[in-house]
Amino acid sequence: MGMVDRKRVTVLKEAGQKAGPVIYWMSRDQRSEDNWALLFAQELALELKSPLAVVFCLVPRYLGATVRQYGFMLKGLREVEGKLAVKGIPFSLASGKPEEEIPRFVDKYGAAALVTDFNPLRIKQTWDRLVVERLAVPFYEVDAHNVVPCRVASARQEYGAHTFRPRLRRALPEFLTGFPGLEEHPFPWKCLKSCVDWERAVKECGADVSVPEVGRAEPGESAGRRALRSFLEERLQFYDSSRNDPAKKGQSELSPYLHFGHIAPQRVALEAERYDANFRSLEAFLEQLLVRRELSDNFCLYNDNYDSFQGFPAWARTTLDCHRDDPREYVYSTEAFERAETHDALWNAAQKEMTLTGKMHGYMRMYWAKKILEWTESPERALETAIYLNDRYELDGRDPNGYAGIAWSIGGVHDRPWSERPVFGKIRFMSFNGCARKFDVGDYIARWR
């Protein structure tokens, strides 16, 4: 025992140890390599001289996900099944409510312990609490997603990168380490074999098929490694100067792989630091990968209202309340937004990029969300609309980064008060002309016309 730093591990339920297999309930971190939760589960199993299995619970219609997201996820999980089989670790797919299916799986196989990966979203935290109530065995949560475990980086909600960054930076030397390899498991599980019916799984998820899958990103951990290599070799060197230009391909393109856990952010950071990139580009990339991404997890873990008006800071709620009755030059329905039928060609282009490709450039996501605030009747409606569209069309929807980014754009989260103006109050404003000063908006609009 001892490969996994115990600061990554939270004991969700203490119970007397008994003989039996160990089960890893895979959820957020859908990969066989570089996975601290899976490595910890194997440590427990080796200590007990017990079999190890992985189970994933397929939740139908999860937070409005469509076949676009389910298809990407299931293809990635199919690769995980194959990689685990080589290590002698069976993979099983349950379907239904996790609070019912996971305890049933544990009881069926007489498991000695349950391990899961960390997710700050309210729905997973609720599942974990409900599973605890139905378990009679130890239950562990392992943060396999953040380089510095979220509960270690801070024990409270941080109100901006300026307070969070120094905490994270101080802890990085301890946690930004290499990964041990997953061993071939020496204790076979004879009563459980990997035999997932993947075609049936696609049907069981009940996903909306009106939003089709996209081919711009190949799913899975092997594809995630290739995407990382492509970024490091071709774009990291120019990241600082090109990442905020939507007319260029200057971003990492790693967001779907990070969201579905097909690649570990820690692996990305380790590989990036090995490349001979210019200092400003490397620092800018690590700021996004580590500080901003992990700050989003902090926001969602310690703010139960991360997806509502009440989750905005007090100054933002006050200023938005003061401007509720300001006249809006344009007011659009959710349907008009969804069809990209606004008066603004730049906004329409961003919406079309998202609906067609499952991705919107990060800079445009800020403009896109702020204009929804400007063109809806209330901040609550703006937030609801932005989350709905983001989670329906983005491959990386339903993610802490998405909730935090939208809350920053509409509700001043992790930001400060700016000059007061109609509708926005003191929320930071963005305009078409401001975008035109930063990049070639005509080229971007023409691409998605």
C-alpha cells in the first residue's frame, strides 16, 4: 500500500473490513491509465488479496445530455472495458439510479469495499450520500480529476483566482508527480466477466437523438493522448498569442477529453512541462488547466447554488436587481437563441459553431453568455437559457467549467464590479466592437454563416 497519496482519499463511510472483492464505481474519470481512484481500488484489493472490478452506472437522460454526449462517452467506455480486460479487471455497466444500482451491485457480489471518483457537482454528491445510507462496507472517494485534490486546495469557496492561485501553487510540488502503472491484477474474478452489450446501452440511455453526434473529436483515452500530443507539438508554442483568437486554431482542443476523464489533467500538465515551449505560453496554458479549471471545481463543491442566481456574489445580485426593469433593445426566446436567429451575426456564428461541432471557442463563450443576459428579460432567465444551450450542444457540457464560466459571464463570479451600465449594472460588459478590435470577426462569421 502507499502508491496513492491519502490526501486524495476521503472516507465517505467507515465500516469493519471483511473479505471480498473491491469495486470501483467509475463515474467522472473514465480511463484505465493515470487514474488515482482505480489505482487506490487496486491497492485495497491487493492488500486483501481480492478480485477487483469496475462498474459504471449509465444514468438515462442525465442533466439533459443528448446522444451527442452519450455517444462520445460510451465509445470511450468501450475502450476502457478492453484495456481493463488486459489487466484482468472486469468492467460492468449498470443502468438506472446510482443510489439503487451501486448498492445492489455491491450486495450481489459481496464486496469488501467500494471506491468512487470525486465530482463536485450536486447530483454526484447527492448520489454519494444516498449510497452511503445503503452500504454496510467501507466507501472511499478519490479525487482523480484535480492535480491538487479539491478538498486539499481549499476548505471553502474561493472568490477569485487571486486567492485560489497561491494556495494551489504552494501545493503543486507535492501533488504534481508521475503516475504508477496499473498492475495486471493477480486475483481473478471468476463470477464476473466483461460482456457489455454496447448497442443496447445506447438505446437504454434514452438520449435525445435530435442533436447528432459530431466527428470533430474521436473519443477515448487513446484519442485523448493523440490530441494532447498534437497540441503540444503544433500549438503550445503559440498558445499565449493565439488562444483568444476565435479565427485561429489556437486552443488545446482537450476539453471533451478532460470533461469525460479520458485523459488526466495531471498527465497533461506533466507532458506540457516537458516540452520546449516559450515560458509565456506554458504559463498561460497551465493557468487555464490548473488554476482556472480547479477553481471551477472549488466553486461547484462549496456553492450549492452554482447554477442559480443565488449562487452569484452579493454585489452582483444587488447590481442585477437594480437593473431588472431596464429596457432591453432586443428580447429573444430560448427557441430563437437555439436557432441562432438574433440580429447579431457574431453571436449567431458562435451559436452555430456550437450546434454543429459540439464546441464553441472559449473567448466566444464569454461574449455569447453576456449577450444572452443583455437580450433576456431577467438574469435568472439568462442563466437558465445559457446552461440549457451549453449542456445540450457542447460535448463538455454539464461540467464545473461550464457552470463557473456562465456564472462569471452573467453573475460576476470570480470577477469584480466594473463601470455601471444599463441591464448589466456592474457586471463586466463585452461588445461586438470590442471583439472586432481583438480578432477578425468577419472571418469568424463567414466560417459559420
